Amino acid sequence: MFSNSKFFINFFLFFFSSNFLFVIQKYVLKLFYAWRSILVGRELLRKGLIKFVGNGKDTFVWSDKWIIDDVPRRPVSKQIAFDVALRVSDLIGEDGKWRLERLHNLFPPNEVEKIKKVIIGDVEDREVWAFNKTGSYTVKSGCWLLAKINEELRGQETACKLCNQGSETIKHVLFQCTKAQELWREFDVIPSQNVQNADLVELLNGCLHIMEDSNMELVRRRAIPWMLWTICKNRNSLLYAEVQESTLLLAHIALEESTLWNELNKVEQGGNQYLHDLGAPEKWAPPAPGLVKCNMHANWRNDRYLTRGAWITRDHRGEVGMHARDALLPSPDQLSAEMNCLLWVLRSLRDLRLEEVSVGIDSQRLVEAIQNPIRWPRYRCLLRQIATLCLEFAVIAFEVESRGSNKVAIEIAKSVLRDRRLQSYLALDGPSWLHDLIQAEVTFVNS
């Protein structure tokens, strides 16, 4: 097929050349390092997962970890013998609520209280990350769990695996290890504190002071965070991939990545950098003509107290339609209390036959969860109910309010426990005792 025999000779020589074998070895080692990292990450993920109950059909009561304390765990039984095939769905009645009599038969009283706080609903069970309020894994929560595991293992093998000259603490890895010091020297930055005597916080504060030192080149002091990250990456590369890059190259890469990041994240106006954040409005803003705006607020104290809920509707001229307040059942956390309050509000608006509504909420997290429910798996049951209710409106929108623009709803909610107004209440117009505040907001809108 090939008439030129030189092609085969050149290919043969290249294939068995040291350069080719070096390239192959380099990439194989990188793949090996990547695979080792995946395996380590998988084990960490397993330690932090909890079986989050929806309908309970895929969760075994005694073998799955579906109770959360400090860490995910299996429930405690008060019986010696138990059914290993028992599913959580067997503890839920046809009405979708916990079968309390059965719970008290199977579990100690304190365990029953924990189980009653588990939010159940018509969604499938799934594993979620236990150490984050959203249920999604984050680097911060993963590092927290890893640090906790390392604390438990402390006292086993603590020597630095690179230099064997000290305990493998964060301070040692970033500042004291010989490999780290080589990189700091190459980067031409020496921490101002005595590395041996200063603690980690002082050394990191020293790095922040260096970043503010106008006597140093701007590009170099901006790259300090990337230098710290490069030290960590170099350590992992040496330990797990057995690959050593030159300190000159590593310092150059840190500078390059820092410069690129700062260029991509720079916004200039009049020569000055600034961050532009519209934020929530400080004053109440009316809806578009044709829409009804419903401001709501959920006042949550803890998982033992009733949640105080309130809402008030107004049109584009600021005229009040009606308002309501109620004492809702206790919720395990702030966000679930806000979701339960929103469900109450949406059901009320639906029953009042309001079809085009804008809901003002003083909770950025709640609006984010509604818009991106896949990122909040811990609240799947409540978010599914909210999404189903939203389908019953012709137009439904959600706005983030500040506490300043949501004053009326906040004051009504506060009155539930303050004035012992625990009965559900619905009335036309606004509360007479808030007349001046409502009129002041209308005057501001019309001015």
C-alpha cells in the first residue's frame, strides 16, 4: 500500500524512541492519577450520602441510612427482632402521612420525633448529599467532611509523605514542606511571618497583606491564591501520579492562570473595577397592570414552634385586595417553612380564583429552589407540590423582595404569635393597624 519504505522505518524509529515512550508514560501516569482521584472521591461521596425518603418504596427501614444526625445513620429499633425487608413506605398511610401508632411500636420516642420531621411525598426515594442544605454536593462541604474524617484518623500516620520533616497539617503542606518552600522561592514571594512559629491564620493573613502590597508587581501579588492551589496540586501529583514538574514551570502556570482569570472577571467603568448587583428593591414595587402582586412572609424560629405565615395582595395602583395570616405546623428548617408557607399561599390564591399573580418573597434561596429544583434535591417533595400548584395559574411569577419592600407581610406574620392570633384568618383590604404603612408605600409608588 505504501511504496515509500522510509515511512515504515521512520514510524518504527519514532515508536521505539525514548521521546515517544516518555510521552506515553506521562499520559498513562496522568490517567492513573485521575483514576486514583476518582476512586478516592467516590469513597468520600459514599460516606456523605443519605437515602432521602420520598414515597419510601425504595428505602429499607433497617439497612438504609435515612436518618440524619451529625452523620447519616440507620434508625434505632426498640425491638430485639425486626423485619429486615420492612420498607419506609410501610410506615406511611394512604393519606400520605406517617402512621404514628406504628412508629411508636417500632422506635424509641426520640427516634419517632426525628422521623416525624422527615418530609415525605409522592416522589421517588434517592440518595442526596447529607452535609449541605440543598442536598447537592459542594467542594466546601466535601472538604468539611474530609477534615472531620482526618480528625478521627489523627494519631495514626501523620508524617509528611514528601519531606518526612513534620506532621502533615495544612500549615506544613502550604508553607513548611520543602517542596512548598521551593515553589515560594521560585515565585519570588517569601511570607513575612516566621514560618515555623506563626500559626496558619497568621500565615494566610500574611498572604493577604502581600496581595495588598503596592510595592510588589500587581500580576504577581494577584497570583498568590493560585500559588497556594499550585502547591496543593503539586503535592497530589507527586504522591499519586509520581510526576514532578519543574518549579519554574509551576510558577509560570500559576501566573498565567491568575492573569487569565482576572482578565475574564474584570468589569471596568471610568477606569475603576466594580461589581454590579441590582439586588432586591428597598421599597415595595407594584406589579404590571393586569397582575395581582401577593407579598408573603414565613416567620420561622425553630423546629418546635409554629411557623407564622402571612400574605397580602395589591394591584398596580397599590390598592389592597385582601390579606391573610395563619399559624402553620412546625417545620424542620427555615427553607422548608418558607416552602410550606408558599404552598398555603398558592392554595389560597387558587381558591380565590386569582389566575394572574406575581408572588413577592423575601427569600433568595426559595426563589432559586423554585427556578432550579434539580439543585435542591433535599426539598424534592415540597418543590414538586409547588410546581404542580403553579400549573393551575394562567400566569405565575416570583420576585425576590428585601425586608424593606416586604414590611407589610412581615408585620402581619409577626402578629400571629405576638398577639396570639393563631386562628386562620382572611379579610378584605389590609389590617387597620397597618393603614399608615400601606398608605406610605402607595404614596411612594405614585410619587
